[in-house]
Amino acid sequence: MRGIRTIQLAYSGKTPTGIRLAESERTTTPKGTILHKEFDILKDKKQTGKVFLDYKPARDDKWLLKKYFNKNDIYLNGIMLDKNHRGKGIGTVALRRVDGIAKKQGKKRVLLAVMGWNTKAKKLYAKEGYKKIGVERVDRLSGKGKTTMFILAKELK
């Protein structure tokens, strides 16, 4: 099932203007249960990034999420911003919108995994209330050795 739905983002503090999340894709079971959604991050109607949300652990992530994920969680599988749009508050706005989406779906917690070397992302997540709930050693994408991945969670109120 494919459809476009635009959502105005809420942000407290200095806000970049003209930012929206537009649902661009969803994956469902044959019975219609949502498994995954993708959103385009739009600034002034121009795509600046993507957000990937999992409602159930994807096949590739089951080894990781089995330990941490429960039915009251949503998994922020990824957030990507064009490098020209980083550091401008767009990622913060997108994270806060993810909170709203999760709450609307009745979820109690947002989970994510971040590589240990990604200090900018870890700083942003900490600022937004994410706490470390686990540490895993995973294979590097290059296939050469292991790297550290932090599992973070944010309790929703």
C-alpha cells in the first residue's frame, strides 16, 4: 500500500520553518498490520532526508531487537539528513515528530540503535531524552572487525 500524507511538525524553541514529514511508503501484512513506514523530511517542499520506523522488528534486526523490543515500542530504524541540512534543527524536529507518531499509535517508548563512533547523533539523542539501555558488538559494514552499537530508548509521556 502506497500513499502520501503530510504532517506538520511541532517544535519548541527556535524552529526551522517549512518542515514537514510526508509518509512515502508503508509495508503491511496481508491482514493490514503495519510493519514499517518511511517518511520524507521536507523543507520548503524539498526533500532533505528520510525517517524509517518499524512497528515490528524487521527480519534483519531480530537478532538485536529480540533483547530490547516489545509490543509497546516503535523502532526508529534510521534517520538520514542531507549533509547540507545538518545542524539546522531539522533532525530535532523530525525526532520530536517521531514521538508524536509513536504516541498516536499508542506506543510507550521509542527505540533506536546508534554506532558508537557517531558522536553528533549520540549528542542529539541525549538532548532529546534518549537513554542507553544496552551495548552490542556488531560486525562492521566493511566486514572487517567489530564495532560498538548503543541501544537507546526514550520513554514517552
